[in-house]
Amino acid sequence: MSALRFDPPLYLAPMEGVTDASFRSLVLEENGPGTVGAACTEFLRVTDHPLPLEFLRKELGPPPQQDRAGLVQVGIQLMGNKPDAIAETSVLAAEAGAAFVDLNFGCPAPRVFQHCAGSALLADPQLLERVVRTVVEACPIPVTAKIRSGIEHDRDLEDIAKRVEQAGASVLSVHARLRADRYSDPSDWERLRRVRKVVSLPIYGNGDANSPENIARMFAETGCDGVMVGRGAMANPWIFRDYARRLAELPKIEMGVAQIVSWMGDYERRMLERGATPHQALGRLKQAFKALVKGAMLPAAEEQRKEFLRLQAGDDFLQAIAGLSDSSVPQS
């Protein structure tokens, strides 16, 4: 098993359709040094053949500012059910500059599940273990795994966690929901406690760590070695900085509308520079806007949400948000 340590033990989760290099680098840089230990690409699907090296390099993107300073380890997440093809891709991922390779056994999407990938492999623990072992034996960098707690039930959770450890993974991230659960269903953190009892490799908890307070609770209540933050970083892109300041007993830095619009403008610019069309970039901006409204970063925008989302140009969209007053931003 290759040694792997994330410092601090906070991980920006891989999220399909979200954590491309633009979003990822922006979140890491905005939160500041020493606030995030790891991040990962959104999943890259491997079928019968290894993915091309240049594709992996593009998805990984240039090292973010923090990563250049050696403070954030950025990995590539792979998903599939062909052990040899994934293993060959993992070797190329190392060549592309990934700090580690993460294996996705958690994606609940129907189109993924129907093709026996992602969380579908939880129904075949032997194949799941074979994928991990084959990749570990081939890959020159550490290999980690991310799982859901089960498909319809969690009776196999401990067995699967043990298999991941026995196969040589360096870290196991556990989403405390089932594949059958909706994101609106609460996570069951007892599942994290159960996994922590049966394996010795580092365990990162995932699911409802959506505020600095809940990150602290997950550490305190589950015994996890680290916390993986997903949708919480969409709702509040500064959540890691907020948690660090909470630990240091420092006041939260309040974000005004102008700062939030500046963040969104930078996000758009990075997407366009990486080859996104204006339409594609606007779609991601609207996704970010909806998450920010839901996360109460722009609560007054709720009244104009539908109106804003109908806008068809990035400049018009950002100008509309800029027109909100700072009284719409929550203050401590």
C-alpha cells in the first residue's frame, strides 16, 4: 500500500458536471493555503481501452496555485468495470501528473448503474476488489477508492470496506447514503462509524458535511480521519476557509454581492479559456447560482431566481446578480 496523507484532512469531492479544472482550481485558490488537502477530477469513464494521455492531462488541468506550493494533492478519478483497462489508464494518469488515482464505486446515476459501473459494483464485491487490486499493482502512485454505503441496503458495507483495504487502497472515502437514497435524504453517519471500526486505512466521510459546523460534527461523531465536502462547496465555495477560521476561533469573512459576482466572473473566464462555449459556460454559471441561492449566499435572489435563469447571455446574467444589494447576503 502506497503511503498517502492529505494535510489538512479535507477533500474537495469529485462531482460529475461540477469539479472540472476551472471550478476546482478556483475553489482551491479562493480558500487559501492550508485549507484543503486534496481534490479530484470528476469521474472519467474507462470502458474497454485505456483513456488517452492528452485527455487525462486536459481533465487534470494545470496545477492550481496551492498545488504548486505542495499544499494540495490533486487526483484523477476513474470509473469502470474492466480492471486491466483501468489499470493501464492509472499508469497514464500518473504520467499526466496526478498525485493519486481514485476509483469510483459510488456514482448512483442510472445511465452509469445500467452499464455496471459506479455504485453497481457494490453488488459484486469480488469484482470491486479485483479492480482495486489490479490498479494498485500497476499504478506507480497511490490508489484510493470512494464507495456508497450500499445499493438498497448496507449489509455488505463492512465486507466491502475490508476488501478495499486488503486490495491495497491507501484511502477509502465513504458516502454515508445508499445508492437508492436521494440527496434530500439525510446521511446515516453510523455507517461511517461502522467502517472506522473494521479497517485501519484512513477513512474519509462524505455526506451532509455541508457547513463548517457539520464538518466539525463529522470529525467528532464518526472517528473519520478526514472529511470529503461535495455539494457544500457548491453552496458555499469558501467553506474550507470558513472551517479553518472556525478552528482558529476567527470571525467568518462575509462575502458581499460584488465579491460573489467577481467569483462567478472568474469562473466564467476560466471555463472560456479552457475551451467551453459561451452557452456551456452560462449553463455552469446558472448551476453555480442555484447552489449559491440554496446555500443562502444570495437569499434575496430567490425572488428573482426564475427571471435570472431565463437570461441567455453571461454578461446579462452577471449584471443581473450584481444588481442585488449587499443586504441580500447573510451577516454573522
